[in-house]
Amino acid sequence: MENPLRGLPAPPALGAAALPPGTYAGQVVLVTGGGTGLGKAIAAEFARLGADVVIASRRAEQLKAAREELAAVPGAGRVSAAVCDIRDPERVAEVFDAAQAAFGLPDVLVNNAAANFPSPAEDLSPNAWRAVVDITLTGTWFMTREFGRRHLTAGTPGSIVNIGASYAWTGGPGFAHSSAAKAGVKNLVETLAVEWGPYGIQINGLVPGLFPHADMTEDIRDGLERAAPDAKDARQPALRVGAPRELGWAATFLASPYARFITGHTLVVDGANWQRRSVVSPEVVPVRTQLGRGPFAS
């Protein structure tokens, strides 16, 4: 008998576009964390649609390589890169100044930069907590605030896309710092959509599922290998993982003229994985055990 489990179809090939060519021609898009991974994939899809793209990251060497790669994307506009620690509001302002001088005030801001690592909550030091929350939540706020204030001053519309996480709804055992920060990011989406909508500024969230890519951190890669070295697809309701370009297509739609009436919404792009529930609850395995940690010792 033929196996009825086919999963969701594969996406169109890399290089396909979800929107008409030139959708973002003459538009400026600023992507934080755009030098690697999913941020770079998102930037590539905006570039493919004609945008002038500014990528920001803390690491100059990654930005240089990403800038060259994005400039070679067919249909791309101009590409610029800026070293920026989004935890520093003065540096954030300087990045906007540079982008505005080079291309014009960014029309779209994608808040992708974040920090994360797995840890039992009780092991998190004050510095570890601050490192994740300051980048993921406070840094996102500094970027958002600068974008909003400049558009409010100019009287121009704009669009913000915040990259979130599904544990903003569910909680994230093993990631207390990140899940708390991402819950704040999601709340900013819902709050600012109402505050800034009257001025023409829309803001939405975008939550990625499992999108394997070359720049995944070692701890995430190790976790995937421990959980399912040869069965990542079988652990997804879609029976496949995501392709990074699929997240880019979702981002370009949310910020596009075709989504102007969508604001305050968080879109989850994960093949329904975050909604999985077992008919019979699995055995509870403490986070310390899952991470291979011994008994807690203060």
C-alpha cells in the first residue's frame, strides 16, 4: 500500500520571488543580524525584489562577505553594511544616519538580531540574562524607537518586521532569558501597531520554525543532532524542515504594499510544528537532564 504521508510540498526553487519583480524598487530596507543565517536570507529576498538593502551586525568580516553575496543577487538594488551593536542607542542612531545619507530613510526595518543559548533557569547568571535580554528585547526596542521617531518626524509611512519565537506564547523551558525577551518583542508588535498605526507605521512579527542553515550556532546544531541526527523531517508535521527563503518570502509580504492592512499580527512560519501535541503526554524530562547537566549546586 502506498504511504499516504507526503508532508507539505517543497517550496519553489531558490531565486523565485513571492511578489512581482521590482516590488521594493526605490525602497530602503534595514536588516539587523543581516550578515549571516536567516537575517541574510531575509535580506536576499528584499534585494531580489529591487530594494536597496542595509545589513547591520556586530562582526565586520561577516558583513563584508554578506554584502558581496547580496549585491550579486539578481534584481538587487544597492547594498550597504554597517557594524552595529544594537544595545548602544548612539550607535543605532549612527547606523540610521549612515543609511539615510547613503540611500534615504529606511522604509522597512527587520529586527532580526538576537542572542540565545540553552541553560537551566537556575544556572543563568545576571550577566547571562542581561546579554540575551539586552540584545533580543532592548536592542530591538532601540532600533524600533529610532525608526519610529524618524518616520514620525518626517511624516512618512514605514513597516517593521520583528523576528520572534513561538515560545513567546508557550514559554520556553531551557530558554527562560530568550523566551521572556521574545514575549516582550511580541508585545511590542501588538502595542505599537495601535500607537503608530494612525501615523502610517505598521509592525508585525514573524516566527521561524526549523530552518537549518550554515550559520546555526554550535549549541543549536548539537541539540538537533542529539535529538534527531537522521530524522529532522520526521519530527515536523510538514515532514520537512523549512528553506530559509520561505522565511524571506513571508517577510517581504508582511512589509509589502499587499499587506498594508495587516498590523499587530505575528505570523508563524514553521509547518505547524509549534502546535504539536501528543495524544499521550510524554514522560517529563527535566531541563537539566536534557542538557546533560548534573544536580544544581549554588
